[in-house]
Amino acid sequence: MKHARVAYEGAIHDAVAHPDGLRLTHGPHAGRCVSEDAVVWLPPLRPLARPRTILALGLNYAERASTLEFKAPEEPLAFMKGESSLIGHRAHTVRPPAVKNMHYECELAVIIGQPARRVPRARALSVVDGYTVANDYAIRDDLENWYRPNLKVKNRPGATPIGPWRVDAADVPDPSALRLHTTVNGQRTQSGSTADMIFDVPSLIEYFSHFMTLLPGDVILTGTPDGVINCVAGDVIVTTIEGIGALQNTLVAPPAPTPSTSPTP
Amino acid sequence: MNQALGHWQPAGTVYGGLLTFSREWDLWAPRMQDKPYLAPPRAPVLYIKSANTFSPAGQSLRLEDGLTEVALCATLGLVMGEEGQVQALALLADWMVPHASYFRPAVRWRCRDGFLGLPAQATPVAHLGDWSALSWQVWRNDELVQTSSLAQLREPVSKRLADLQAFMPLQPGEVLMVGSDCLPDGTRPLFGPGDRVRISAPGLVSVEQGIEPAKEGMA
């Protein structure tokens, strides 16, 4: 089943995919079927009482690792993100105006379903709740060599679109055999397959859970293949993973600054 | 994780800062142009402590996976309120696996289970006077091993908050750790099994934590 979290008619709802768009399952309008453009899409993640752990991978596709820097890494190159970086499907992400290179990264996102500590590879997929699509934008102008990749590159607010759907793990028997691609204004710019990951989903769960407890709702963004290009304000970027979903985002210029208090009449 | 119900835990993402104290910056400065860094940092150097690291007051830190010692980044956490303002302060025992490179840190150096010792309570800044030169002391068992002060930061807290929030506004409940000072030789105080740490500062709730060896069969 495909699950979503959306705002509709003044309230947040859980929803599932339906031939007409979405069927609302929890919230004041539960039972109603609505079209995909009638709702505001939120990240398809259940809210947590604690800060959500969001792990992300760098250089996790063989081809990209060879073009970018060096030989394949011996252990996953991972970093963390804050939850305020996440934003839902069909949202707008700010592209800072002075930037020369801001590129998308189409990534399979793994959502953890059970507390996981020291989970061996062979059992790793049993702790997965589901999968979604993430676009882990990078602002390369800001890349520095101190605690790389530094947060100014990877942790801007709302610069990590995620969604539209959380797809149950039972509906994704092999997360290592999914085609993925990205289009910019309808033109295909990135293509790949999760089969080319250096560290596949079970390996990543085994690796992380060896030293940390993964908790329900935590997310692992599994890296992106080759084919990332600079995008500009106005570009519509759609990152798609076969069987999981097509995540749309539009880059925009920052809003004009507004005074923090309204002027007295 | 629920043994300490009622004790404070961060409600939002916890961000850490590196190279914020003048002493550490000055020690690094001659090497900042070298490979792999190639230039001094322009933006704040930051990292995240994930929720699995939270160790509420009263819980020990257990060394696992063959670890025999851990380094302490004794720091002050700024607990954010509305509109990017500091709402409360919390002393924090930010543990790490000692590492010499600041290039590409492994998550396993900073985000092992229990690697952020918390005080029982955070203290609202409204209950404090001027805290701009607050200092805190680190004790290993009964020995004073480090004294740090906000006055030794390379830049004042207000400038640091402004620089960071220019690209990453902090949300209510999120915590920014101001960074930790190093010892004169550039290292951080080391702790091993059987040691006890206490971080204390005037007006704030202390952090106290014992270090325990791995459980049998888990090393």
C-alpha cells in the first residue's frame, strides 16, 4: 500500500493512494477521495516525539564514486541531516541567488519500522517499514573540506524534498533492483538503478545498527548515481523511483524580505 | 531509554560546533591550507548528534565495540525558543571517539548510543543573569581537568548564532552546542571504564555520568 500525509481543508490527514488520487484515512475528512492537486503534500513520515535521525550517504554508486574522487569507499560515507531540511511533494525549494551550482540527487529513502541494533544483513530488510523517494539537493558552491559534507551544502531548510508516498516494504521485495531517474523540465538528466549501490540497503542497515540504534521513523537516504546537473530558479525537477513514486519539486528564488512587525497605521 | 522519565531531553535536532574556541583554531591555523582542507573554514563547522545518543541524567555511558577510551567535548547547549532566540541553557557531555582528521568524520565517531550526556534539566535564561562570559568546569573523578569559558570563544555566541541562522534558521526545541575547548596540546580530556565525569557551571544543572565497560560478550 502507498501512504501519504497531506493537509486538506484545514487539517492534516493520513491518506492512501486511490485511483482518483488519494483516499483520506485519518483526520476530520477521513473517507473522502481527493485529487493529488487538491492537497498539500507533507513528508510521508509519521510524526515522532523525538528528533528524527536522518542518515544520508555520499558516493554510494559505483559510477559516481569513480567520476567524483577516488576508489570505492571501504565503509559507507555517511552524514546526518536535521528534520527541518525535509519538505513534501510538489513544494518549492529556495535556490540562493548567488549560487552557481545547485543540483538534485535522486535517492531511495529507507524508513525504519522497528528498533534495530546489531541487525545482521540477512535479517536487515525485516526492520524496514517502507520506502520513499528523496531529492537530496546539494549547494556545491558551499562545499568546504571541514567535516564534509558541511551542513551549509546539505542542510538548508526545506531543501530535501521527500515523498510523495511511503510504500510498504512488503510491496518492494527487492530494493536492490529499482530503476530511478530524474527529469528537469521534462528532460531526462539522470538514470540509474539501485542495483549499482556500493553498499546496498541490507548492508547499510547492518553497518549503522552495529554502532547505533535505529528507531522507528528514522530514515536512510541511500545516495545518488551519476548525472547530477545544476538547476536554476523556475526549474521543475522530478525524481522518480520505479514502484515507489515520482517526487516533484520546483526551485524558486528567495522571497523578498518582509518586516518582522507590521508598520503602525 | 525511558528509565529517566521526567528528565530533560532535547525536543529537536542537536547541532554541534567545531573549531569555535580560539585556542583550537590557533592550533589548527598553520595547517588549514594543507591537504585535504586547502583553506580555513568559511562557514560554521557543524555536526549533528542524533536521538540515539541522548543519555538522560542518571544513565551511564557504556563503551562497546572494543572502545577503551572516549574523548569529552564539554560544552554548553543553547536550547532555542521562538524567533531564533535562546530560551534555555544546558551543560552537555558530548562524547566522541578521538580522531585527528576534521575532513570527513564517520558517524560512528560521534553518534554511538549514549554519546550525549544530558543534565536533569535545562535552565531557562530568564532565571540567569548575564551569561555571556559563563564558564564551566570538567571533573574526572575528583580531579579538575578543564575549565572553559564563553569568553574564550573565537566569536561571541550572538555572532555565531547570526552566521548560522543566515542559512539554517534554528527551530524551537533545537539545540546548538557552542563547541568545546581543547586542552593545551589540542586533544580533549579522555575517559575510560570506571571513570566518572562531572561538568558544572554556576546557575546550571550539572551533568554527571559514569563510564562502564562493555557487557560480557558484547565487546
